[in-house]
Amino acid sequence: MLSETNLILVNSFFFPLKFLRRYAGKKYICTTNDKNLATSQLKRNQVTTDSLLITLGLICGGIGTSPLYVLNAVIGEQQISELLVMGTLSAIFWTLTLQTTIKYIILTLRADNKGEGGIFSLYTLVRRTRFKWLLAPAIIGGSALLADGVISPSISVSAAVEGLWYYNKDINTIAIVITLLCTLFFFQQFGNSFIGKLFGPLMTVWFLMIGILGAAQLVADWSVLAAINPIYAYDLLVRHPEGFVLLGGIFLCTSGAETMYSDLGHAGKESIRTAWVFVKPMLLLSYFGQGAWLLSHQGAYLSSFATHNPFYAIMSEQFLPVGIAISIIATIVASQALISGSFTLINEAIRLNLWPKIRVKHPSLLKGQLYIPSVNWIMMLGCVSVVLYFKVSTDMQHAYGLAIALTMLMTTTLLNFYMHLKRYNPYFIYCIITLFLVVEVAFLAASLSKFLMGGWITIVMALLLSFIMTVYHFAKKIKNRYVEMVRLSDHMQKLIDLSHDESLSKYATHLVYMTSASNPEEIESKIIYSILQKRPKKADIYWFLHVDVMDEPYTMEYKVKHISEDDIIRIDFRLGFRIAPKINLLFRKVVEDLVLNEEVDITSGYRSLNKNNVIGDFKFVVLEKFLSYDNDLPALEKFILKIYFLMNYFSLSEAKAFGLDSSSVKIEKFPMVIAEAKEMDMHRLS
């Protein structure tokens, strides 16, 4: 197995890393004293054949299909020239080196949260700092990444299918692309436990194909490798009349780098780094091979060739049908990975209280395999709309580049605070973060220049998604600020007396409430009202369940407190932000443990059933809130809460969101009075 240092040296690919190794060395990386955790992470980071295939199939697909459209998007309708081709290749080489290799493969992959990655995972690592505004870049970056998940399948599949124009320029590629995308989204509901095993070998074939095709062109002209010299990129920016604008298309070469970080948990950082040793050379061979072909056709225009795309132009006529077929399959595989990543992102947003509670399914036994029906169909409509609006892949890059630049800029912001938190050398942080910011701001500005040509679509999607997350976040804060808590000790005796009151018929043997009170000494006043006043609910045991969402992804812990022996029990669940809160199953497991430890007797309290050892019934009471008319709120807070409750109307109920069995759940609705209206000055007439 390759050591981390060796991997970094190979991954750099011609980049001098003495400076990086000196200032970002292991002595600045925090270690854990938890031997079990360390052992678990060591196993996860072991590089195996299976982990490499998973990496190639599910993680590297996004960036792996970029050679299909990058040079085509940059050259466009311009005349092919040495300045244009060599400058573009130089910019691509250094973008892949600086942004993908150094930023993501070397640095960002270190910012793993117990083996999990992604912008929300990165946010959970830094959110406990005093800088509360760090939620903003997490929301913006997450929203832009979701927009990326809509545009990326559209542009990659379109670019692959457009290879058919070689045979007939009148072929309706739009209909073919939409059919492929709709089929892809339709099969999401079945998971990829079977077909997913083929993703790795399929993408391996893809990478070998693009590498061999590129190398075949380089054999005829090795001079194109001189583009490694960054002076060519500088000349493009300074001497070409549209040099700066072209950066928007060049930046597409690093699309998928953020996805590699988001999918860190599927294979581990060492597998991703090892796979990158293979993937990056194949990408560069493809880019430089296309560049060699372009240099041999200086003065011409891409529109004058049958394929319109240098990626297909370097294929022989005999191999072209096979190349088109492999390209279409590869883009579908890559799109599958991006769609799954979007599901994971939304699931994390739900657990972090940044998104309405919606149905999340697990279509297969693969770890992390999710399916969110509502998100799936919305993304499908988004992809179809993008294809219908832009029609061709070259026009889609205006929106795509903006999504990538926004996401990377937000990740850099959070990475800066993470590196400070982990006590990296300050001079190293300032230098490297400044470098990333300069590059990403330049790419963002270049992408914004295409705002009216389609870039506005990314902004609209990102703003809409950010609006939903922001409203949900602040609505939760407003609600929590005004929720009335009472001391449980003040009502404990009342509950005990009610439990033993022979004048009342029993409501349930075990009565279970979900509570948001993080302090075990407190409880919501509405719960006490529900038990004692709304309709007195006599039970043998009252259970209060509380869920804490932890910053770690897969934590599953619980704590039991016997508030009153044999009468009142509180359970605190500590669940990671990637764990589905299936309270029904989790609570059952806890009760089983308590019975085995003889801490509780769950036999029915009814005499006839008790003597036959029949288990007592469990009844869940869920309190659902609605906004009362008797509120006198500031205009902004009123607007936020109205949007919040409107979103809740279309989301899952509290019972379904917590995975409770509907046959044992009682829903009670009550008005939420957050700010009482001013007292009315009303007089009685005699």
C-alpha cells in the first residue's frame, strides 16, 4: 500500500511540493487518541482493488468525462490558432494541478469528518467556532453544487450524443438526450446494487480509451507538451482578445473535483488519491492529444469538420461508433454518481435543519445508497429544461462554469477556517488560500461575463435553493427562541399521581413523546398540557425521547435517565448527520436493552394480559404545530414563518419524518403563539 507521502509526490504530477511538504506536514495534522476510531479509519483508507473500482466508477466520473466538452466549449466558433490552443492547454494543465490535485486531492481530502466529506461535512467541522456566518458559504456552496447536479448530466450526455452528428447533422440529439436522462432518473428508484458493480470496469475502459486516443495524436507531434510552461496561459490572457472570457470554459476541466470530496465516504481518501495517479495522466493525454490535432488544423474552424468536436475528431472513422457508444455509457455512469451525490447532500441538509423533511428511501444495501423521490423528479425536470433551453452542449457551459466556480469558492472559505482550526502553519495558510481565491475569483468573474447567455440559470437555481435553506434555518431559530419550556420537576408528581389514578381509564401502557428540550430537566409546556389538560392521558410509564444531531456522520449512541423509577424515563439519542432518524426501530432497540438489563418491565399493565406475560402497548403522541393567528410578529419574521409553514405543508409529517409506525401514533395539532398580540383596549357596555 502506498504511503501518504508517496501518494502526494505522485499526485502532484510535475509540481514542486517541497514547500507544501515543509509547511503542511504531518506535525500540523491533529491525531485522535481513540484507538477504535483510528483502526476503523485505517481500514477505510486501505487501498484495494474494490475500493479503486468504486472510486473510478462512482467518484471520478464527473471530472473524467470533462474532455468531452472542454476544448469544444473553449474553441467554439473561433479560428484555431497556436496562441488559442497552447494557451488553453497550459491553463487546463495548471488548473488541474492547482485546483484539483493540490486543493482537493492533497489538502481538502484531509478535512474528512470521520471518513466523510462534502461541503456540509466540512461545515460541521468548523461550525463550533465563533464565526456563525460560516453557515452562509455552506448554504451557497451546497446550493451551487445541487445546481451543478442538474447541469452536469445535461452537458455531459449532450456532448456524448452529439457525436452522432458525424453521420447526420440533422439528427435530433435533443430527443435522444432527454430520453436517456428520463430513463436514468426513472431507474434511480431501484438503486444500483447490481449495475453499480459494472461502473468501475466501465469507467476504467473509458479512461484507457481517452488516454490511448490522446497518446496516438501526441506521437505525431510532441511539441504540444511545451504547453506545460505557464507562460502560454499568461500569453492567452494578455494577447488573446477574449482571453479572460475563455477562462469560464477552461474551468470546466476541474468539474467533478468537488464531487470527489463529497463522495469521500464511499472509498476513502487513499483510494481517491491512488486512482488520481491513473486518472490525471489519462485526462492530460486526452487534452493534449486533442490539442495536437487542433494545431495540425490551424486557421480552420470546428464547424467546418464533420464532428464539430475535437474529442471525436481524433477517433478514426472505424472506431467512431464504438467511441460514441462508450462515451454515452460513461456520461450516464458519471451522471448517476452526481445524482446520488445530490441525494446525499439533501439528506445532510435535512439532518442539519436546512431543508424540509421529505421522504428518503434506501433502495439497496450499499452504504450511503439513498433515493429521494421528490428531489429525483425535480432534478429530472431541471435537466430536461436545461436541454430544451440550451439545445447544444457548447451553450450549457455558460451556466455550468458558474456553478463550479461558486461551489469551489465557498469550499475555499470553509477550508481556510478548517486549516486554522487544525493549526496549520499560518504563512502556509495565507499563501495557499490567497492563491486559490485569486484563481477562483478570476474564474467566477469570467463565468459571470456569460450571465446573460445562460449563466443566470445557475444564479436562479442557487438563489432558490439558498432561499429555502435560509428560511428553514431562521424559522427554526425563531421557533426555538419562543418555545416555552417548564421545569419537569414541577410536574413530576402530577405525572406520577396520574399514572396511579384509579378513577381514570388507561390511555396506554407506555406513552411516548418526542421532545426538543436538550436539557433533561426541562420539557415543553405543550407536552405537559397534552398529558394533563387536553385529555388526561394515564399511562404506566411516560417516555420522553430527544434526538441530538451530531457533527460526526455515523454516530449512533443513546443515554437513558430514569427521572422517576417505573414512571418517567427520558432517552437521549445522539445520531450522526447522515443517520436516518428511524425512531421506531431505535426506540425498540433501546427498550430491548433496558429489558435485558432488568431496568424496566414492559409487560402489559392490564391484569388479564399481565398474568399471561403479554407485552404492553406503546403509544406515540406527536405534537404538530401551526402558526396561530394570535401573533404580533415583525414583518420579516412573519414572512419567514409563513414560508416555513407553507413548505411544511408539502413536506412529511413529524410522525413520518421520525419513522414512527402510523398504527401507534396519535397526532395532536396545536397553535404556535410565538409573539402574543398586543392587549386590546375593549370596554363592556352596561
